[in-house]
Amino acid sequence: MLAKRIIPCLDICKGRTVKGTNFVNLRDAGDPVELGKLYSEQGADELVFLDITASFEERKTFTDLVERIAANISIPFTVGGGIHELKDVERLLKAGADKVSVNSAAIKNPKLIDEIALNFGSQVCVAAIDAKQTDEGWRCFLNGGRVPTDRMLFEWAHECCERGAGEILFTSMDHDGVKQGFANEALRHLSDELSIPIIASGGAGAKEHFRDAFLEGHADAALAASVFHFGEIPIPELKQYLCDLKIPIRL
Amino acid sequence: MNIAIVKYNAGNIHSVINALGRLGVKALLTDNEEELRGADKVIFPGVGEASTTMEYLRAHNLDRIIRDLKQPVLGICLGQQLMCSRSEEGNAECLGIFDVPVLKFNPQRHEDKVPHMGWNTIETDGKGIFKGFDKPEYVYFVHSFYVPVCDWTAAKTDYILPFSASLHKDNFYATQFHPEKSGSTGERILKKFLDI
């Protein structure tokens, strides 16, 4: 049976992981390759590396890092941040990334999704959507939730799917960082409406939250950062917990 | 050991080179007939579209070269599909090493999303590249077309229906999944292939 995926997300600034970690057994927790390797050994199913600097000069640093990740890690990984055009996608795939995630650039220029799918296949294109609940419903936001757009979550997710995105990475800005669980109702709506996998993001604080994202939110994968980085939820323990609940999980 | 990887217009070839590198093996990426024939093992990886890839292989005479190889050959993902008789993807005439067609997944329920992407279990015959495998193991898949279960099925996976996760016939081995992206299980499989 196809397993539900657990995906740690690493934020990268100038080639280093930010937000620190408390892994005592790592020589250099700031090195994304070391941390990625550790997660992979612990049973992470995929990894996401987000370049949060992505200024023009720093893109080369990130590309070099992607090459090192590809050489050292034996599970699939997605990279995002600073992807504006097809050239950026090509550069990162060439460096060894398996998938790229596009967010703001796709909202500003939706054709980018068609171009990625056409040139490299849908499977490499992850459409990342940040959304918040407003009076009119779930609205898409840019720049980490600071800039509202005229796009609504469900219609935009549909459009991404039609244009050829291979997966939707949905982050609820209302739930992100609050550690009270994922936006399960919206997740379920997305998952039941769309024909591509949905990755839940934003809100993980306890093992039960992952269970709910899968059972109530019908998510195909769940992504989290701090609960993994700070060792609050060790991945082996999380996966055993989900497995005991008969959720299909790779152990 | 002298390992050659077939160089052609497919994506993701470097991830195979990287995976071999992690096993301490340096592979030669080539489309040269002598080099391919002279290698101890040949790997035929690939991510791409069947019909355009077959056109490329034919134009470069690689279809004949691959078909005639005598040493152990491992096809991966699109590589496995191209080793079959034909593919529904672009109605491609393929290499015909395995006399079985490649079909498109036809989802029956909403949960059956296509492509089949992620970690799924394989049930193997415990032979060849799966020597020592005695229980189902998780490996990583990304594909929209599949090879039905047939006489040459070496491993099976159930998604929408049971299909061939791996094929084996004489010196030809193939996997629908990506051993190069399947963590330690994938490494074991690649090692077994290198040890054949």
C-alpha cells in the first residue's frame, strides 16, 4: 500500500540551516547535508530545502548545496525559494533536485507551472500555496502571509492541478507556528477535490496532529520543521505511532 | 569493476551516478558502442516520455546496442518500460526484450491518484537483484504507466492493480521504482546488481 509521507522541511540561509536545532549528536547541525542525512536515516520519506535568502548572489551558494545534497542523500528531495523562471528550475534540477516548489512566482505568472510540467514533467512540479482564512474564505497570500492576493485557495489549487502541477503543498498561515494541528477541514476539501497528492503544512505540534492530517484531512503527506529540528517529535517514534494506528507508513 | 550508464536524452541520470558513487563505484556515462559492449554491467536509467525517447535511441542506434548486450543490464523506471514490447505512452514501439506491453494506469477510485508517487511495498521473488529479500520492502516510485504482471515479473506492487515492480529475463533486469532514491533498501538492490 502506498505509504503516507513524513517530510521534514529545512530553511536554508546562505547555505546553512537556520532556526537552529538541538541535535547533540550532529557535528555541525548548521550543515543542511548532515541534518538531511540524519533525517533520512531516521526514516524521513522526503526532504524539502527552502532557500529563504535567494538574493541573486546567493543563488549559486544554494545550487552548490543542492549538488552536495544530491551526492549524499538517497531519498527524494524538493527545493524551493527564489524560483522565478524556467531557468531557475533547470539549474536546480541539473544540480540534482528531484522536485521544485513554486509559490509566489506561480501566482504572479501561472504559466510557469505549465512550462515546468511541459519541460520536465508534472512529477517535478510542486505548487506551494500559503493561505489564510478571511471573511470571504481561504485566500492565498504572498511573502510569508504578509501580502494578500486576489486568488482564493480552492480555485487556485484547481488551476495549479489543471496546469500540470504534480503535488500541492498547502500551508495554512493561521495554523503555522501555532502547533495546534493542521488545517484539516481545508486539507480534506483539497484532497477530496483534486486528483494530485496534497502535502499538509503548518501546525504540527504533536503526533496526534499528523494522525489527524491523514485521517481527517486525507493528506497524502505531512510536512513540519521545528518539531523535528528541536527533537520534540522524533521521526522513528512518530512513524511507529502512526503505524500502530494502521496508517500506511514506511518503517 | 567497469560500469557503464547509457547516455541518452533522459532526465535524472545523475542521481544514478550519485547513488553508485555512494557505493564507491565510479560509472562511465556513454553512448559509445564499444564502451557499452565492453562494460561489466550496464545501467539504463531514465525519466521521460516513451515515444520521443525511443526515437532518440533509434536515431543513435542505441536500440540495437542495448538489445544485443550480453552482460547484466539494469533498466530503471522508463528504462524498464522501454525494454518492453510497446508503450501506450505516445504509442511507442519499444525494445521488445520483455514481450509485454506498457499500459496507462486507469484509476478506479478517487484515492487512486496518478502518477503513482511515493513509497510502496514490493513483493519479490527473492532472486537476482532481490537475493536475501524475504519480506515486503518499501521503495520509491514515480510513474503513470505500468507493466502488467507477466512471466518475467520479479517483484510485484499493488497500486490500482497488481503490476510488475521489477522484471527479469536472462541478463536483463529492470525496476519500475527508483533504487537510487529508495534509501538503504535501494542501495541493497543496486549492490546486488553489482554483485551478479
